[in-house]
Amino acid sequence: MKTTTVMLVDDHSVVRMGLSAIINLEKDLKVCGEAENGPDAIALAQKLRPDVVVMDFMMPDMDGAEATAALLEASPESRVLVLTTYGSSTDISRVLSAGATGAVTKNLTNSDLVEAIRATAKGERRLSPEIACSISEAADEPAFTQRQREVLDAITRGLSNDNIATLLGISKARVKQHLNEVYEKLGAANRAEAVAIAIRRHLLKV
């Protein structure tokens, strides 16, 4: 039986310890090294040439996307599985574009993690349902005009129509028109639903 070597990259030692304990219980998997940040991971991967790198997305110095791109240049034969608490569709798209084979959330079960590592070693993409949904929704992102985005941003900050009209220098009638267009593009019935959808789909930084 071929043993798949796994390198762990996470800035929290407790997380690395937990992952290592789970992985080393499997006869066909072995943790060969650990790093706490992107630069260390790149140097270690170049030396160890691991089959799979389990990479945290949120790290100091370099995030998961930057570290993935540089690591795969240093060790092209390695494959990267990204772990994230919950990444926006933009973050996940960046990390997949950087060369990561898959991305999963940290709340997955031990057995699902092990299965994802094995799949990654084979070059098979694994995405947690939440991540797959986020990417799918991002692909259908509404084509807002700049003014519609400004109005949507304003209602996510709790501004009234009067406040928005003053802020943007337009009439209340125009604010209402823009809001109705935003509702239609989001499939929302009202202001509260539009805000909820915008936040859930990471359409704006809030």
C-alpha cells in the first residue's frame, strides 16, 4: 500500500496537532511535516515534496491563495487542499485559480477530511457543500450598475431612503427606482431580504 505524505500548514499549533492525530490514524496517510505560515510552508514543501498539502486559508504574511501559488512553484508535484472556516466565493475562486485541487470547511467530519485528502492525492476536486454553493451563486451574480451597488451598500448600512437620497445627491423617487431594480435582480421582496441575500452571497463588503 502506497503511503500518501501530507504536510500541514496552519498558524495555530492546536489545529495542526488535531489534524495530525486524525491523519496519522490512517494506514495509508502520514504527516511528513508542519508549517505555521506561507513562507515556511514553501521552503518545507521544496524540501519534503509532500503528496498533499493541507493549507489553512487565513494566515499572517501570506493568505492561502498566495501561499498555494508559491508553494506549487516550489513543489509542482504536490497537491493542495485548502481548509477554511468560511471563505467568500472570491477567496475560494482565488485559491482554486492559484492551483489548489480542492477546498473544504473546517467543520467537516474526520472521515470526510480523510476522504478529501485521499481524493486530493488523486487529483480529484473536493469542495464542501457550502463552498460549492457559494461559487455557484457567485457565477450568477447580478449585473448591478454602479448606482445600484451604491444603493445596495447604503441599505446594508441601515440608511433610509431620505438618507440615501442626500448621500448620493439624487431624488427619493430615484432611490426608490434603484431599490426596486436591486430587488428584482436579487429576487428579493423587500429591503430586509435584499440585505440578507447580499450578505449571504458576499456581494458587498460589509
